[in-house]
Amino acid sequence: MGQKALIRLLVIFAVLGAVALLLKAIGPGKVDTVTATTDRSKVFENLPINDVAQIRVKTYDSELNLKKSDQGWQVVERDNFAAKESAIVEFLRKAWDLKIVQTPEIGESQFARLNLLDPAKGQDVEKTATVVSFLDASGKEVGALWLGKAAERKTGEASPFGGPGTTETGRYVKTGDSPTVYLVSETFSNFETEPSDWLKEDFFKVEKVKTIAIQTGTAADDWKLTREDESGDFTLADTKDAEELDPIKVGSMKNAFSSPRFEDVITGDEAKDKAPNKTTFVVETFDGFTYTVKLSDKTDLNEYYLSYDVSGKFQEARKPGEEESDEEKKKLDDEFAAGLKTLQDKLAAEKALAGKIFKVRAFVAESLVKKRSEIL
């Protein structure tokens, strides 16, 4: 066999091997007939992502709107609460760069088995697409991505739920009203359709607790703890006869609300019904912050509704030392000014969320919700 013939044979084997791998990647969701990869390399030939000012996500039973404003991206369904800009930018980038693996030769009659039916038509709702529309500032649609069924392949291992295990290898998608379906390698497994999943996670954070007090509405159950310095232990204010504070029971309160997270923001008429009014905490810090945190009763789902307010009173000027040189004074003044700005920025950011009602998991506060008798 000549060298040229051998090279041609190797090329043929390589092509056949690549086709076999692509067919295997489709797995159980395979179509009957497929073409080779299209000459068109990307799903969107020209998606103007820099012009996108709104993203609308529709399923058969929900709608989500993410809108760009002068303050950044916002979640419309949560009273324009700030959205996770990094997640939105990442999704836009993926959509713009979405590369085609295969172009199955299928007609609209097969859209149901690829979960690409129109959700607006209300038929076979479990087989409908998630429709993501990209709109410009005027509200004009500049592109739409229909997310259908995930392509899977067997892993060779048993599934913990029974049967053979599978893993996602891609997703079937199409654009707008086009009947052409594409298989892409991007699974979009992290793409969410609930407004709460797109909320920016910034929240308040209490640091360096100096005092913490609880108000329950029953005076006998209320208490206040104080300490003299950041490394010190709490003492019970207004100790009554024979009362002795148990340091083990209150040790964790030094970190009260040190890393709270919220699950959702409550808005509209629901906020009136969920306004927290059961328990109030007042926390003062060594940095000059004062937090007032209100909680509801714990719900059957092991959650609280929470709102807070915050204020700050900071030292505005540094007291110079007696023997500071001009160079030392400038250095220390600059450090003090930078520290003060950090505190002021933190206060401004936390004040922006004050008064809103958040849904939080019970672990955020349940270790603090104790009667006076329970900390002795």
C-alpha cells in the first residue's frame, strides 16, 4: 500500500471514529436520522449581547424578567431587587458563543419528545421548552433561545434511583420561530427559572459584637449581654438574685448574625402578611454599628421571615500620638481615613436593604432565640 493510500485510509478511520463518538453522546435521547455538523458553527450567527437590556424567561407555568437599569441588573418579580450580574453576564456569553455539535433532521412533529413545544400553547406542558427571550432597551426581541431536553448517555454504573446511570452530555435547543433544532454540548444545568435564584446575595453582616439584647414581648424572658472587649466573654446585664449566666450557652452569640444568608425577598401584598413582629434583637458592635433585627415565628418549613435596620456612629477623626513625625502622621491618617471609608461604605450598602422582608433558614437565628431562663 502506498503512502498516500495509507494516509487516506487513516483519515477515513478518524472521521468514522468522530461520528461514532457524536452518536454515542446523544445517548437515549437520540433522533432517528442526523446530519453531520452544519457549516454554521454557532447557534446564533449574530446575537447582539451588548444591546440586551432585558431577559424574559417563560415556562408553561411561570415567567421571569431580568431588567437592566442605571443601577444594574434587577429582578422585576422581586420589586426590582438587585440581580446577580455575574450570572447574567455568564449566561449571555454562553448563549452568544453556543456552538453546534449536530443538526438533527427532525420535523415539528417530533418537538414533543425533545421538550421543544411552545409553552404558550398549553399542550403537553411537561414537553414544553423553556423560552429565553433577549430584548433591547425598547422592548424589541433581538434573539430567543428555546431550551429543550437534555441529551444523555449511559455511564455504565447503576443509578441510585434504579436502572442504569446516565450523565448529561448536551441539550437540544432552537432559536425563536425557527424549526431547526440543534444539539449543543452546553447543558445549561445551572440555569434557573425561579426569581429567587437570580437575587444578588449581598446581605448585612454583624462583626465584633459588643452587646446583644432580645425583646420578646414578655419582660421575664428578655435579656441583654455585654462585654468589655472583643476577646472578652459576655456578662448578663441587670442580673437578678441567684442568676448566673452559663457561658457555654451564650458563647456562640459572639458571632450573632455574622454570616446570614437569605432564600428570598418578600414583596407586594405578601410582605404585609409576612411582616416579622415576634422577636426583636438589638446588636451593638465595637465598630459603632447598631443593628435592629426583627423575626417572625419559625414556620413549618423551618424558616423565619426577617427584617432589619442599621445605623452607625463612627469616630470621625484620629487622635495623633505625642511624638509622631510628619511622615508617620500622614501614614496613620491615611490608614484611618481608609478604615473610616470602609465602615461608611458598609453602612451605605446595608442601609440599602434595610426594611425589606427576607425569608431565611432557621439556622440564621434559632441559636439566638432563647428565653432568659434558657441562658442561665
